[in-house]
Amino acid sequence: MWLVEKYQKAPEILKGFSDNISDLIQYLRSERYVREATATKWEEGIKQALSYLENHDVMAAFSEIYTVAKGMQLILDRIKSEAFYKDQQILEPLRKKLEALAESAKEFLRILLNMIDYYSNTYSVPPVVQASWIEKVNSAYFQIKNGDIDKAIGDILVVIKDLQTS
């Protein structure tokens, strides 16, 4: 019952994550890394994800966020590459945005780890599969923090999809 209650709070928990993605979009827009039309398109995707969350459709919400993240990832990779070639760190404001995004995902990732344990015990999931799910969820926090948002969200989607089919 505890896990069900926690999972039902997922939309509320993920709203903060969505808000932080919106903040990141605003940062990329204000620093002129993306065009206005692109930022607007991403914001519409986040609004759509929030509407899915209101309907407690976490899978659809993450799918929508993943679509936005794929576009953002190209920009983030370019920023990281430029910093690397100039032998510099990524700018402090961007680093802080990525850290805030990772922190806002932390509670949901904990819920997902608890769901993995529950499903693994209930459905006798092979240990190698369980370990794979745990690795994906555990690494998602660090991937987001390091600016690999699309990889992290893609891994979360794989785990959620696997858990839904169990």
C-alpha cells in the first residue's frame, strides 16, 4: 500500500522536474543557444507532459519529456564540447540548472527503485534483469547532473515500460 501511495504522488513529484526542465529551456533561450521557435516548441512539449501527469500517465509524460530532451541534448552536447575544446568548465549557471534538474528527479528515482524491488519480488524477476533496472535508475541522477538528459530519461522510460508489462 505504501508503494501505491508513493506512486500516486509521482505526478506531484515530477512537476518540480518539469519546472526545472522549463527553467533550463529558459536559460538556453536567454543565452541564445536556441531559437525562440525551438524553445517555444519545447515548452509546448513540457506543457503536454504536465497534462499527462495530471492524468497520472507517467509513461506518456516521460515520453513527451524524452522528445524535448532529445532536442535539448544536441545543444547541451555542443556546449559541453566547446567547453572541453577551450579547456574550460561548463558555465556555472548551466551547471546549477543541471544540478537542480537532477535533484528534482531524485525522489521519483527512489520511488522507481522501490517499484523495482516490489516487482522483482512479486514476479520473480531474474537477478540480472533486476540489476539492469537498478543500474539504469541509479545512473539516471548522475547522467542528468552531467548533462546527459536524453540518456537518463530514455533509461527511465525503459524501466517504466518493463515494469508496466510485468
